[in-house]
Amino acid sequence: ILRKLKHTQRWRDSILKEDESGSLKATIEDILFKAKRKRVFEHHGQVRLGMMRHLYVVVDGSRTMEDQDLKPNRLTCTLKEITYYINNNFCFYFKIGIIVTKSKRAEKLTELSGNPRKHITSLKKAVDMTCHGEPSLYNSLSMAMQTLKHMPGHTSREVLIIFSSLTTCDPSNIYDLIKTLKAAKIRVSVIGLSAEVRVCTVLARETGGTYHVILDESHYKELLTHHVSPPPASSSSECSLIRMGKCSYIFKNIYLGSNYAIFVFAQVVLTFNFFLGKNIKILKLFFFFFSRFCYGCQGELKDQHVYVCAVCQNVFCVDCDVFVHDSLHCCPGCIHKIPAPSGV
């Protein structure tokens, strides 16, 4: 009885509530805000991550992808979001492949590769793809598993499914395949575009992945962002030393002359609008009436939830706060207080 009451209470808490005008916009914005903050708070601390990643993205190509609840339709929106994901999050130790499933079959759009241009070119061509039939989770997962199971033990093996349909047409028992995926240590996550499907819930739970259903396009992008960070590596994962390095000539040349230094500085400002610095702790404060613009992106602060650095007292919006925590690990305001090296 207690378990049933807890489930009922959880369902009531997650109900979308209308405001006085009958709109759901405020509730959805609140859910998106909490999701962004949750990603920061759930950031893995001193945890060994599986940096060498092999990921297959399975895209539903069934007739439901022609629905227009996402503009202009689900297929175009999905391809656009995946392109954005690859453009902004691709790195040299990350290999990705794309599989499309429709008409009860699965076919590879791109092979597992570390070349982002190859994937983006194929995604642009796939915009004109005809959506028909039903998807097949079994065939898609089997195709991905045939490649991933041969990957080295020190790399992560992941599958991300963009699932639009409420049904799947499979040639065999998919629950047996789920056991095989679990034994092969392949992590499967699902992003649903329609509603929650039981088989996807079991698939994500048994393989250690995640399962979420989108609310709108902005929530869609936020869910894809969750898959940017590498998953934690298990204690049983193999450990291999791999020779890695970064180019250092940039840092040597940056002090050779003022013209070059100014050029690099301008490029950083135009591209990221951020500067490197030391680690800081961002505190949540209500600073709306004291500063109207975000120090990071220079955008107007329209939300009452803003964040201020405890050191430099500069104000940031929630998106810049998440970016600082996830990527920069430094405060754009604090770096201005650090004196420039002599001779620059």
C-alpha cells in the first residue's frame, strides 16, 4: 500500500499545472530550469570516467517522425539537434555512428567514425528521407552490438536511441537481447518523442542507461546535452595507458608579440565570449534588480534565477552557469583581475 501511495504522490507532483491564463509555459520553463540545475548538482566528482567513447545513435525513421508537434516535423528537428550535438561536442577520443530504423529494418547511415564532417554530411542528406513503416528496436540494437562488442574493454560502449513510435516490430524476443546487451556491458539510453514505452524503460534500466520523454524542442536539446559527459567507468573496466597530448606552441607564441596576443584574445571573445581563469564557486542569489545583463553572454537577464560569483561578484544566467561548471571550470570575471604577464 505504501508503495502505491508513493507512486501516486510522485504522479501528482509531476502533473503539468496551468497558470491563470491557462498556459503551460511557466510549468515547462520551471521543469527545464530544474533539469539544468540537476545536471550541475549530479556532476560526478572524483569518479573515473570512460573517456574513450564509442556511441551509436539510433534514429527512428518510422511514419511517426512526420508528425509536426516539433517544427517543421520530428525528423527534421531530430536531425538538426543531432547535428548540433556533433558540432559542439565532438572530440578526438569520441567515435560515433548513426543507425536508422524503419519498415521493420535497420540500416547504417554512417559507420563508427571519429570524423564529424562525415556524419554531418550524411545527416544533411537524410532530411529528404521518406519516413514509413514501423521501427525495430531488436534489429537496431543487434546491428549496434555487432560492432560495439568488439571494442576494447577500456572504452565505453553506448547506444542512444531517439524513439518516436509507440510500437516496435521485432523478429525475436527483445528481452533476451537485453540480457545479451547487459552481458556485453553496452549501455543503452532512450529519448522518447511521444510517450513512455514499457520496453524502453526495461531496456534503459537493465543496461544502466537513462530514459526520458521530451516536453518541447528546448527540452529535447537539454536531454541530448546530458549525453555529452562520459559515463562513469565501472570498477571492472580495463585500464590501459594511452599516449595523449595537446599542442603547446600556441601558449609559447602567445607571448612573442602584442599583435599575436591581441589576435588570439579577439578570437576567444568572438567564439566563446569567455576567458580562462581559476576555479570558482558559483552561488545562487537573487540578483535580478542589481544587474540586467549576464556577464558571460551579455544577454539580458529575463529570469529571476541568476547566479553571482563569490569572488568577483559578476552575475551570470543559468545557461552560462551550466557552461562554466561543465566546460570551463573557471570564472570569466575573475580572470580580468589577474594581471597580464610582463612583455605582452
